[in-house]
Amino acid sequence: MTDKDKEFETRARTTVCIYMVVCVCLNPGISYGALIRGPENTMAVEGERVTLACETNLTEPVQWHFGQKAIFYEGTILLDCESRFTVNSTTAINGQYHLEIPNASDWYNGFYKCIDDNGHGENRSAWLIVTDIETTTQPGKPNKNTCTAVTVVAVVVPIVLIVIIGVILFRCITKK
């Protein structure tokens, strides 16, 4: 497991923990039958355009699922998803069914699956995690919010404890 995969696994558990899905993602660079390329775990900032790749060597279109819901079926984006997702019909002729999200937001956080042979074949899946700029950090570096919380705990808590101990000692001394 690469560092990038570990980071996505950690982000997926903390950011999208309600899905509780175990993600076993195949290496997108290796062909496992009809699927040539599947989606990769992706992290995006709100407002960015996101493309999740899926390529097949079959003539039948793929299916795209978001969580448990089909969003692209029999070569068409489903009606209730038209404003949120697109698949370029020009590249679909060549077996490329890249799912595009024009304006990412936290609504899109979750598990995406590309299923070959119009939903009857091989599948590959990946997580998409969309964050705002404040919480996006480089791997291995704490974000600003984490540093602020550590500072509060390290400075404020000892001061409060000293004040409480002082009040207790003062009361004990004045009662005698």
C-alpha cells in the first residue's frame, strides 16, 4: 500500500465514515479483463472540476455508481443526476467513459464504482474526497485547525487547572 493509498484510506475513514464501505481498489494501471482503466482515489478542493476515469475495450457502455445508486446507465446520465454529473459522449465512442463533476463540493464525497459491460462485468472503484481549502494539507503535515486545537489544549487547560487548584487552596486556607 503506497503512502497515497494510506492517506486516502485515512481521509475516507474520517471524512466519509458514514458509508462504512471497505474499499479494495485494483491497480488502475493493470488490465483485468475488459476494463482497461478504472477510477483512482481522488482528493479535490471545493469548486474544482473532477474527472474519474473508466475505459473499456467492450462495445457495451459502462455503468457508474455513486455509493449504491446508479448515476450512468445504458449510455445515459440518469435524470435526477443530469445537473451534477456528465460523461463525454464523444470519448465514449472509443470506450472512454470518464465521469466528470464540473463543480465539486462536499456533496460529492463518497465511493464511486465503474462497472463494465453495462453493469454486468468487471468493476473498479475509488473514493472521492472533496474538502475546502482550510482543511486541505500536504501529506504528513498537520493543518491549521489541528495546530490551533493543540495550542488551546497545551496552553489553556493548564491555566484553568492552576486557577481551580488555587481557588480550592484559598478556600481551604480561609476555612481554618
